[in-house]
Amino acid sequence: MSNLSRNNLCLKIAAFICACAVMLPCAKAQMAVDSFDGPVTQNEINSFKSYIQTLTPAADNIGNNWAQGHSGEQTKAMGLMYEITGDTAILDQMIKFCDAVLSERNDLAPAPVGQHVIWTGRIDPVWPNNTTTTPIGTGGEQGDPVGHLGNCAQLILQTPSIWNTTVPIGDPHGYGATYLARAKTFVAGADAAIDGTFSNRCWTSPTRIANISPRLAPTNPVTRCPGTSR
């Protein structure tokens, strides 16, 4: 076995172990780890597939459900396992979770999940993790939902053979019937979040922040999103 093949195999095994690790704390079904040597086995793959069918996407990002919380970690694990296996049943469940996280974006979701005026004074395309503060802050955790959407889209775009295939789980939110259409929606959804808050409001000039609210005017040329220590 070449060094490259050995390295790829090691990475795949490590990814599988990580995927299992992030799932186990809240496991409702058992996942098998047959061995820590050699490639991932079909039994391990089947047990993972059975387990993820028991999972339900979080209803919002309160408490960082879609960042370091269960749904965020589970979505990452599904992405890793699809990279290992190429099994579209795993990708389909990841798409189900990405459908959910996009639909829960603040500007898209109805109240009480969405429609919150955040620190910008607007109903921005973000995923609030605490709606009891004044103002409602956003921070680095916003990158996780965007990352889930981007990662899922990339995995689809790297698999041209499925682009024109209808996604078997249906299209409850109208995000596109085929895999390719879904990927385009996820990219657009991620871009909207980046353009609508990150690049437009967070990393900007002191003058612009001062115009939004003098109380938030920073002393440094570049500022973080108010309401977070990140």
C-alpha cells in the first residue's frame, strides 16, 4: 500500500471514529465499531445508517443546537460518513437536517423561531442562540449553520452522477426536487447569511458601526459582532 493510500485509509478510519464519538452521547440505537484497524466495515456503516434514522433535527439554534449542539455535530458526522461511503442514504439524512437548519434561519422562519430583531436593528439572516437578551447577539457560532449548508452542497456537487436524481426524502420546503437543485439552494442560503450579516455588519468600519449605534462604536479598525466575546 502506498503512503498516500495508507494516509487516506487512516483519515477515513479517524473520520468514522469521530462520527461515532459525536453521536454516542445521545444515542437512541447502538452503533457498532468492529475494529480500530483496517477500513470501515459494512456492519459499521449499516449500524450508523440505522442510528441516524432515529434522529430528529433541532427546532432552532437556542443553546447552539446547530453549532456545538447535537444537531450540529450529527450533521457534521453524516458528512464525514458520506465522504467515507458514498452512500446516498446518509447524504439524504444530511439533506433533511440541512433543510431544517435553512428553514430555521431568522428571516425565513415564522415566530417564535424566527422574525427576531437582532443587534443590527433588523430581522437578519442569522440563527439566534439566545433570544432573551437585549440586544440579541450573534457571533462565531453563526458559521456552523452556514458550514453545514456549504458542506452538504459541496458533497452533492462532487457527485455529478446524482445531480439530476430526485431526492428521495421529498422537498417539504420547496428547496428543489433534485440533488443539484438542493445544492444550489443551500449555497444561496449560505451566501445570504454571509452577505446579510457577516460581511455587511460584523467585519466593517468603526464609522459604519457608529452609524448603526454610537454605543457599539469600536476603538479598533475592525470589530466583532456585538453581543459576543468571539
